[in-house]
Amino acid sequence: MSVDTVSRIVIVGASLGGASAAVALRAQGYSDEIVLIGAEQHLPYERPPLSKAVLLGNADEPDWVAASDYYADAGIAMLAGTTATKIRRGDQVVEAGGSDIRYDRLLLATGGRPRQLRVPGAGLDDVFTLRTLDDSMALRSRLISGANVVVVGAGWIGCEVGAAASQHGSSVTMVEPATQPLVRVVGQQVGAAFASLHRSNGVDLRLGTGVVGFSGDDRVQAVVLSSAEVIPADTVVVGVGIQTNIALAEECGLDLADGGVAVDASLCTSDPHIFAVGDIAAHDHPHYPGRVRVEHWANAKDQGSHVAQNLLGAATPFESRPFFFSDQYDLGCEYRGLADPEQDELVVRGDLHSLEFTAFWLRDSTVMAAMNVNQWDDGDALQELVDTRRPVSPDDLRASHF
């Protein structure tokens, strides 16, 4: 289909991926209708500050995708506070806010929602999850000196929330069923370095145990562990991943995969008029076997910007490797690529104990992923290693000869 016949593009999901696509469409000269549908009342924003600067009190706003007057000035119809309820593929219509909205191309950027624990007491007040700006502001008000804060889950969100709570002076207990924080992403050795970081900042880190319930009257007062221990809690933060918002796609019969919506290399779904980006996109990535579904900020932003050309008739594959970053206390890190820490060989340049190092995950003498921790000079070189997958030896990596 030519650009001239795409007279209306509808985007469901007014967060980073969807809004980035809308901005890119205008930047590429598309002048016809764009309708951006979002359930939140806020304008589109980036989520990383919610567990970092906003939660720490260093900012009261996230990073906005565009200025507040951009959407009206760019002629983008912003339907904030509106939920899409159905896709009628045969009619090329989205039902949203009581209206039928016709589309020539449809982009799904519906993201995810925090996974809930199915345990007794999960519905008590002061049991929080963190996904939206409103979540972050509400949680920040609870992170005060002397508060008993229990964080359930030691993934990236859990670790960042635990760090913020500790820096606010709260008494923090972090509960994680796995053997180390972040172990599924970085493995045992690097995970142990993060465990030491949190313990050195006063966090009571409980590994190898889970949560079987919360107790209290109307408000949470304690967390019950699988070990039968009871941890006092004024505030609980559950950070155990997300559930993808794929009901619209499933109900209209799009192909699903890996907990998301199956898309080809160009981010097109099984319907040639519908594309998907961000957390929900189970991507047939040109550089990885099988499908890749990434729940990180850069992926949503980059896929949103990339898919604009394909909404207008191109079929350009999305080839970027995953990237994310984290800030915890005085530690900053960047991760590039996609590794399997159980399968890949870990090579470390620097000192894990000092928290100044670069970790590499090798497979067949190529770098599958690299993470620099409090080292900032080699970002471009690390990206090149991950992108090109040229052969390299462990000794070269340790000696910085890459």
C-alpha cells in the first residue's frame, strides 16, 4: 500500500512505543490522520525515571516523549483516558471510548501491567506496584525515614525500588525466591555483586524464600514468608514482572507467541494492516534464533521510531539489539545484547567486589551481551562487539584488547 492510501493511522497505547511512532511519522512527513489512544490521563512519558529520579525525589515529572503542546500542533488526535475495547479486523475498526475509529494501519503498543501475587492479603491497602507516574508519586510518599518497607522481587524494578527506599531512610527488606538478585539476567557471580551492594546499604536481603501472604486489617502490617517468618511492613512493593496486555490482539485473532503478539522482522503481525511494538512484540529478530520479546525502555522507544516507515509501506527489519540501564545507589550500569547466563561463559574485566567492572557473556567466542558497571569509556566498543559478534578471546576481553 502506498503512502497516499494510508489516510489514517490509529495507535493503541499512548506510552513510549506508541508516542515515539506518532512523532516519527510526522518527522518522516506523514501528514494525514494519526489517532493516539491511551488509557492514562497523562501525556506519553518514559518510564525509567519512575523507579529512579521521581522515586528518589530528584524530579516530580518523568521524561515526556514530547512537549505538552506538540500533539495539538502536530495534528495528532490524542485520546487520553480512553480504553480500546475491541478490534474489528474485517471492518478495520477499533472500538474505543464508545466510538468506532476506522484505521488504514493499526499499531498496538499496549505494554503490560504489573503481575500480582495470588496470595492471601494481596488486596490490602499499602501493597503497591510500580508502573505509572501516579504509582511512583504515591509510593514516594511512603518511603520515609523509619518506615518498614518490604520489596517482593529482586529484579531490576525491585532492586531500584529497594535502593530508593534505603536512600530515603526506610528500613528495607527485599525478598527473592532465587539464589541472587537479577540472577536470570546476569547469573550467579554478577548477581552476588548486586547482593553485596544492597546489603552494604543496609537492605535485609532474603534470598531463596518467597511470600505466601500479607497480614493486616485494612492495611498491610506484615509479610509472611515461605519460611514461616513474619516481616513487619508499613509498605509493600511487589515487583515480580509484568503481564502483557494482549487481550485485544487475542480476541481479534492475531497470532500470539512467547506471551506477546507474534510479529515478523518488520514488526508486522499476522494481519498485514496491524503492527505491534514494545513489551507485547514477540519479534522474529534477524539476529537471534526464535522470537525475542523485550520489556525495556529502549526497545519500546526504538521499535516505535522504527515502525513508522513500515506503517507507511516499507518492510524494513528491526535489527537493534536489546539495551537497558539501571541506577542503584552510586552504581550505574548499561547492558547491551541478549545472553543466557546459564549457557554463556562469563568473562569479567575489572573487580566485581569494587563494583567497577565490565562483564561479558561469550558463546562460541562471540560476545552475546556486555554490561559495564561504573565504567563509561567503552560504550561504543561494547556495542560494536555485540552488534558484529566478531570472534574475540577471553584474554583479549580481560586485557581490554577489543
